[in-house]
Amino acid sequence: MPKKISFGKYLDIINKYEQKFNQKILDYQKTLEWFDKNYTTNQKTYLECFCPKHGKYIKQFFLIKNFRNCQKCVADSRKKNKSKKIITIPNKNKKENRLTYEKFIRIIKDKISDEFDFIYTEEWFNKNYCKTTGFKIPIFYKNKFITEISWTNLIKKSFKKFEIKTTKHKKLIFYRFLLEAQENNIDLSKIKKECLTSEWFEQNYTTKEKTKLLLTCPIHGEYQQSISQFLKRKGCRKCANIKNAQKFKNYKGGKTNKPTFESIQEKINKINQKYNKNYILNFNKEWFEKNYKNQKEINLEFICHEHGKFKVNWYKIRDERKICNNCVYYDKKLSYDQFLKTYKKFFREKNYDYSLITEKWFNNALKKHFKSTDKLKIPIKCKKCSKI
């Protein structure tokens, strides 16, 4: 909370305010009884004042403390200051820095590129130049008016050289489009003549991705394409879809190269010779022609002499891999010696006894937990406690 002002300081501030602005604060507010009842803070206490011009008004105490005058008196003084006219006397001794024609040409050659038409002669300069403030320079390209640039903007250091590639004016974007096509050796014969004009770009151009050109295809007719895609040499979309469809048909996994019953037998004979296995087909040719649909479906049923029946899709047979999952696991399974080494390294203390971990226990445990050894519970004794 802010500190409360004493009554003596309160009266001193009021007396100084009355002497400075020739205004009065009513007398009943200068008593100690009124001060004890009504004063709380400088912002919440309001006092009644009297102005000899505008009469009574109410004001906060912190405005009196900061010596702020009557608001109406302040407004009248501002109006008087505005009505006063400031007269400036020209300095006859000062020399005018008038622009010359030689300096004008030297700056234009630095700031404007040579691609634009040069129209700035001495006759044109003497007619149009009077002052540098309102002096504007027109720019023509191929005998067509494009824009005007003020002299003050052209002199600035931050002003880049005025070129077709750097400017963002809609008329110049058409010429910039033609330059990019010439640099990349792109044919413009597919575009209609309506779009190859500066007037069309003024009406329709927003961005390269949104503005669409009208093109013609000899097969499918008219179609639209954005400027960014046209500069990347992308053609008709319908023609591209036809080419992609032909590629898909010629692909090995396509509908035309559907696997046959004979091709499956040839692949399985190669797998049996490669891995020394005996896999047998468990379906006929009639069943295959009726029920086979896709490569991803696991419909093809086989028989393994070691592990029994199982089902596989065409992908594994095509790549000549091991078909049976059980054969894959048992070929890569852990041996008994490897199992002990890993767990003895983990439990290096001498107090543990590994006598209960035998080969019989290990083989029986793998049959229960066939695919993974994460769920195995290993029996281990402690020599001191004899607990398992």
C-alpha cells in the first residue's frame, strides 16, 4: 500500500497549485475533518476546483500534485498556437544543388539495366525536370510503358538495380517468364496465344503455383497447368497416366504375370535343392485356378516332413526363401553351450549354482516357448541359502 500524505504536506501542494494557475480549491476541503474522512490515495481522492473562465470542475489529487491545469484552458491555448502562421524567410546566400543532365545519366546507368529502352535525352530532361522531390522517371520495354520510379527511391542505397528478374510488377513478370523459358530451352508452341501477352498476366497473375496457363494436347485437347509445373517440363496429365498404367502391366507383380501352378512347382524344387528340405504341395491345379486371388493372401498350403502343414503367400516362393517358419527358427536357435555362457556372464557371483540347468530342461523349455526365449524362467540355486 502507498504511504499516506500528512495534512501539512497536503496544504502546501494546494497553495502552490493556486499560486501557479490562479485557480481556487474550495475552503471546506482544507479542513482536517474532511481530510481524515475522504482522503484515501492520490488517485481516488477528488477535489472541487474553481476556474475564473470556465467555472467549477472536479479533479483528482495526483493531477494537482503534478501541477496540471484546467483541461479547457489547455485546449484553448492549443487552438491559438495552431492559428499562428509560421513565416519562413528564404536564405539568399544558400546555393541551389540543381541536378545536371550528366549526373542524371550516370545514376541511371548504375540503377537501371540496359534491357529497357533509353528515352532520356536533354530535351526530355529540360521539359520534365524542375525539382528532385516530384521528379518521376518512366520506364519502357519494347516501346511499351511499364512503370514510373521516383527520383528519391532510385537514389537510395537499399534500392537494388531495376531489372526484369528482380522486379515484381505484373507487366514485367511476363517478360521474366519468357527469359526463364529461353534459358531452359522450353517450347512455347503448346501455349495458346491468349496467354502469351502482358495484358493476360496483369489480369490473371497471382503466383506461379496458382496461375494456370491454357495448353493444348494433340490427343486429349485443351488442359490447364500452372506456371511452375510448365517450367519443370511436365506435360499432359492424362498422357502420363496412360504411360504409368503400361508400366504397371509390364511389372512382374502385375495382373498379366500371374503365377501359374507349374511355376510354383519349379520354384519349390529349387528351394528344396538349395536348403536340403522336402516341401510338398497340398493343393491341385483346379483348386489354384478357383481360389487364388492376390499375391498377399496366405492361401497356398504346403507340407513339411518335420513340422507339418503351413500356409504361405507367393512372395516367399518368388524370392526363393525358406517357407516354413519353424525351419527358420530351429536353424537359428540357441545351443545349450551358448545359453550357459550368456547367463554366466550376467550372473558373475560365485554363490549361484547352475546344476539344475540341464540339456533336458533346456529342450523341454524351448518346446513350450517356441518362438522366443523372453518368457523362459531359469532355475538357479544360491549356495548359502539353498533357495531356488
